Amino acid sequence: MVQSFAKLQAHLVFSTKARRPVLADWIRDPLHAYMATVLQNLGCVVVLINSVEDHVHLLFDLGRTASTSQAVQDVKSASSKWLKTQGAAFTTFAWQTGYGAYAVSESNVDAVRQYIAGQREHHRKISFQEEYRELMRRNGIKFDEQFGWD
């Protein structure tokens, strides 16, 4: 085969440090756009980014030459640096150390897109911690609560 092809869709989730509710409504759209640009620069195709006050969900096609860890590192690092330039409320901003990254089958993309789009309503009923535990369970990942939160 002369060419290389890949279609790897990822659902990425991470929170603000200590789940601080600092992602105000006015910063979300510019933050999502900034994150999308970072991912696009890695050759990733962004499907949807959405957030609430204390965490963000990203759905994207991982670029053929990008690794999951590189995409996570780049989007978290660049967006953290960018947020720190957005006013006094963000001068000490940080993302949590860890993240959850999950493979999404083509047949499930629309369901994951709807799930991410409905975050505000979803979190009226369930906390980030409960949501994260459920994502880990659904994806067959053993999760040690002792090391799960920072």
C-alpha cells in the first residue's frame, strides 16, 4: 500500500484543577475556538468541543500523524497559557493533571456529539465526578478513586 489512512475518533475529557468552576460563559466560545485551532494544527478534525464551568469535552478525529498523548498535551498546555492571558480571573489557571480519552466508533459519533452538546442540561442532574466514573465504567477502565482527583 502506497498511502496511509487513519480514522480514529476520540472523546477527550478533562477538568480544571481541583474542578474549580472558573470557565464562565463569556470565555467558553473563544476557548473552544482556540482548542480547535490547536487540534487542527496537529492535523485533527474537530467535531465538537463543549464545556461547563469545571470541565471540557472534545470530540475529534485524531490526525494520522498525531498521538493521543501529543494531542492532549498540546491542547491542555496551549489553552492553559492562552487562558492566563484572558484576565485576572485566570492568572493562576491550570487544568487537572490527568484526562480521559475514549475511542468512539463511527456508528456512535452522533450519540457522543449529542451527549457533549447537552452538557449543561446533563450536569443539572449529575456531578463531574459521577459522569467521569460512568465514562470509565462504560469504557472498561479500572479507576482508583485515591488517584482520580486533583
